[in-house]
Amino acid sequence: MKFSDETLMAYADGELDDDQRAAIERALGADPALAERVAQHQALRSDVFAAFAPILDEAVPPALTAAAMPDKVADLNAARAARVEQAAVARRRWSWPEWGAIAAMLAVGVLAGSQIGGGGDAALTLAQGAGGKLVARGQLATALSQQLAASEGAVHIGVSFAARDGSLCRSFVMHGTAGLACRNGNDWQVPVMAEAAGGAAGEYRQAGSAMPSAVLDAIDARIAGPALDAKGEQEALQRGWQSKPAH
Amino acid sequence: MIQQEIAALLPRLRRFARTITYNREDADDLVQIAVERGLGRSEQWEPGTRLDSWLFRIMKNAWIDEVRSRMRRDAVFAPEEAGEHVGDDYAEAHQQRMAIQQAVSRLSDEHRMVVALVLVDGLPYKEAAEVLEIPIGTLTSRLVRARTVLQELLSDQARKV
């Protein structure tokens, strides 16, 4: 029986019905030339398949995924917007009026902690400054003004950065309390403070991990550009934490 | 729903596009067009029929009707890429893949389409014929011819090396 090339190809591609397949298989055993042609079709097929197969494993460009799932992208945008909204609510929640009572309470805690630490000049670490804002005093104020991020001490300084209003701000952890201080004139105002995660006195984790979200949100809300590096921090310290003069 | 299904098909759509176009950017442009059109007329797709075939058809039409002419069409096959590290098993396999891709790129559009659908993607003849909107007899004769030409191109390349 003679088979057309089309039939042999269809056999190689698994496209024949049972009867046709059985007929070819009977002929194959008896005809090496026929078997050779079928093998050629199969080899070409598997070679061509293999040549393009790695494309399946490539990372799909994000633009294509986004094109395929516009709703998902819209969802993501909505989620992001919701998150920003939430953060705004959180920030509003931490705004000054509610802060008075909490800050006063925390100040006592910090005060007690620093006394246990034995700091002589640390009798007062926070006080209400002009306009009812909380400002750093004593040991905390000294650390904020004089300490570099890398140095050890009762106060751990986290990031230092320029805020959008031009003032310089530094995050700190002190006796289990984390906060943000921003330079205002010759004072360090403390717009936010909260209990540091797992931050028992003297046990300073990496600044970022110990920062409570209220402090991180406050940083996010203020920071303009990247945080200061060691050199920038040093320069700011020498300027007395005043804003960089305009060029 | 259809969006997730299309997203899941993206790797295959990209492979199909890369088989029928000549370079990566063109291929992804073509996929993007197909995806956007597919979503734009998703009401034309009948649930229960194959979404993959439907998208391949959109891609095929976009390629033939409009995209082909404005594609870069410059070869992707850098000779130095094919010639490096001869003797290395991986490099040899890579070299063979490149040789085959190159041979496929030299086929006519009609032949490259059937190769892309049947040999590369593995669609059954019936589905491939529907994608191309041709009778199944036309598909099989085209496929036989495409294979013959491809085999010749590969033998020519082998002789030149």
C-alpha cells in the first residue's frame, strides 16, 4: 500500500483516525524507507518545537500583562488610592489635638526611662514649646543636635532627611519610644511619637524595623528626596540643622 | 474572567508572535495589538469555543492586514551569537535553535503561519485551519509544503557551515 506524504505527515502529527493509523503501523515494520520518512517528520516537528519553546519561559513584559488585565490594573490603582486615603486618615488621626494627651503620657515614660538610664541632664526630654507643640529637651535634644546616625547612645538616631518645607528632620528611638523630630528654629519639634515595636530600653534594632507605622507615615508625608547620607548628615550637623542656604 | 484567561495565554501568544515576526519588539507589539483588540471585542468571542484560536486569528489578521508592512524586519540573528562557544553542549543546542528560527523566518508568510500553529504551538489541524480560515485540505497541503521547504533551508544551512 502506498501512502501520500500528507498521510505520513498526519500520522507523525497524530492526526489520523485509528484505522488509518493501524494501516500505517503495519506498513512501517515492512518498509524502512517509509519509517525513515515518518521519522523525518517527527524529528522536524520536535526540532522546530524545541527552537521556540524557551520563549514560553521568558518573563512576560509587564506592559502586556497590564494590557491583558486593565481591570486588575484599575483595581491596583484603586487599592493604591485607598491606601493613600487610609494613610491620610491615619495622619489626621495623629494630628496635634489628639496628640496632647498621648504625648504627655509618653513624655513621662521617656522621662522615667532616661532617669533609670542615669542621665544627669535628662530630667526633661520633652516639653510643650510655643503654640503647644511638643519639643525635644535634655538628652533627646542633645542627641538630635549632636549625634550621628551610626553612633551608639541612649538615643538611637534613625534617618535624617530634608522635609518638603525645607526643615531637617530625624527619626529616633529612645527607651522603647520612636518618634520624628524636625528642626524649627533652635528647637526640635516632635510631631509624632509612638511605642517602638519590641523596643525595650537599650535594645536597639535596626532603625527601620523598630519604627512604628505612625512614625513611618509621618516620614513618608514629609520627606523630600532621599534621606541624607553620612556626609550630608555631618554637614547638616555642622550647620546646626538649619536648612541648606539657597544657592 | 476573560482578562485572566488572556493573561494566562500571554506566553503562548508571545511564542506565536515570535514565530511569525522577526524580532522581539515586533512580536510584543503584535501581542499587544491582539490583546487590546481581543478585549475590545470580547463580546464576539463565544464562550465554549477556544479563546486561544480566536486570539491567534486576531493576531494573524493584524499581521497580514496591517502590521507586517510596518515591522522592522531586520534580522534578529546576530552571527556572533550563533558562533560563540562552539563545542559546548549548551551552545550547540542554542546554535541549532537559532538555525531553525532563522530558517523559519525565511519561509513565506503562509508557510510560517502553519508551522507556527501546528509545529510550534501544537494545535490540531482542525483548529489551525479555523485560525487561518482555510479548509483543512488546504492546511495539510500547505503544511507538507512548508515542511519540505524548511527541511531544504536547514540542509542548505548545514552545507554552508
